[in-house]
Amino acid sequence: MSKLNFLPTGEPYVADADRYSHTVVARCGNTGLQLPRIALGLWHNFGDDRPFQTQREIIRRAFDLGIFHFDLANNYGPPFGSAEENFGRILAKDLAKHRHELIISSKAGWDMWEGPNGFGGSRKYLLNSLDESLQRMGLDYVDIFYHHRPDANTSIEESMMALHDAVKSGKALYAGISSYSAAATQEAAQIMRELGTPLVIHQPSYSMLNRWIEEGEPSLLDVTAEQNMGTIAFTPLAQGLLTNRYLDGIPADSRIGAGKMNKEFFNNNILDHVRELNKIAQQRGQTLAQMAIAWILRDQGPRTVTTALVGASSVAQMEDSAGALGNLDFSAEELQAIDVHAVDSGINLWWDATQSRA
């Protein structure tokens, strides 16, 4: 029996009537789609290893704060698929009547099921995965469906044809890609344009400690601007390094402490940079996390990032991240001071994927 039938009892959820007074939106590329500048990602904290009621409270609070974009993938958990199942339960119980307001996205590309066709970029894998994601969430369609990463063993043409057909079938409204290099993004965008289903968005990793999308000629940010695509940056807090959690060491309940993140990412050099960035944030009247998110969303002209995709393990974290919208402006002096410490720290877990079609 589907988890959708096992719903908690209690008072029905009533969304905050003033939720859109908190919302700051940006147009996604040259489409008519408007996205919130902050979206909630369910990569961590929404699997079966976390309390369901906490997940429900975070998602409800996010929506009350005007955050209407929820980002998932087929293998988010643990176990694989459980984040989509849990989100489907919450959607059915609390947000079903708001479905037309929501942007719900999912992805496929990384490991999902056993066998040689359980990962990658093949038509079989992508379209089968989308069908299963829809079933887990109890949806007829997702708003955005991404290829989660480039696959060196599958042609970009095949992967893009699958995205095209997902949109044409009505199972997705828009198509996107994630972790593609600048060159691969150019190739994919050209293919999709010729198919008549333009790519509307790219989802790369990006933070003060992971600035690869600014690098190269052209850079990925140059390419997304040229191709009229939106950009939604994941891990803007460098998986928690750009918060106050690690200023005094490694907490036992942190990702590093729990063994969910490589301890090599945490060293004295990175910590020195993080502490200096925290001082700048304090001078701005922000938490370090808020400044890190605001920096992602800073004005970069045509290369400005559309949305910062944040995670949250508690309502307090969700509220703190949303507070970044209170100050997105930086002086030239602040940006110069940040650049001294916003340096690549070797934490890009997705480097191989981004370079497989460099």
C-alpha cells in the first residue's frame, strides 16, 4: 500500500494568507516562469532516517515564507526514493489545494536501481525514472525535470531527446540540466532548441568555497546567460561549512560528524577563511549562512543567479536562510573583502561530472 495513505492526524494546515508578501521572485531565463530567489531542496533531511513530522513542519514553514519551489531527485533519501515518497505524503495532506502555485522539480542521472540501466542518461533510465518519481509523489506532472548529470556513456542527443519527450508527453512542463560543463551546456541547449523544447534552467553547485561556474572562457554563467537559461545554485552553504556550525570544531550531529561528508573538507585553512567570512557577515548584520546565500544571489548583471537552493534540517534553519532576502546588496568594498576568503576549497563532489564533457 502506498505511503500516501498513511497520513498523520491533526488540525488541517492553513497556509499563511500573507505568504507572497515575503516572496522575492526572478524570471527564469527568457521564459514566463517566475521562481522564488530561495528554493527548498530535499537532498538531505527528508528521507526515512529523519522524523516525518519535522519534515512536514519545514515544508509548511517554507511555503508560509513564500518559498513555493521544492526540488527533489529520484534517489534522494535514504533510502532511494523516500524523499519523494515523504514529500508526496506532505503534499497530499497539506499542499494539494496549492498544487497550481507550486514549482516541483525532480531529477534523474545518479544511481537509482540495480542493473546496468539503473543510472546514467539513457532514454530508458530517464523516462522510467520520471514515471516512478511521479508515482512516488502522487503527481501527474513535475514543473521541471532535469538530467541530473552528464553521462559519458550516453550521447547528449539521447539524453536531450528523453527530456524533450518528457515535456511533450505532459509529464514535465520544463526541462533542465544539472552539473553540465559550459561546453556540454552549449551542446545540450543547441540540441533542445532544434527539438523545439528549449532548456530553461541549469542547476550547478556554487558557493563561496566552490566557484567553478565563474571560471573559464566562456564560463558556465556566461553560457547560461547567452542561452537565456535560468541558474539555480545548489549547496550555496557548502554543505554546512558556510554556517556557524563549524566555527568551533565538528559537532557530532553535523554532516561531517555523522560521516555524511568527507572530513578532508574540514581543515584549518578552510576554517580560517570561514571565520573571516563570518566576521564580514556580522558587520552586515547577517548570519554567515544568510550572507553566503545573499552572495550567491548578488547582482552579476546578465550572469546573475536566479535562485539559491537551500536545505534545512529544522524550521529555525529554514527561517534563517529565508532571512537572507532582507539584504541582497553588497558594496564594492564588501565584495573585495569577501573575495579574499571566498576561495576554492576542493569541495566540489561533482567535479568529474562537470568535466566529463568539458
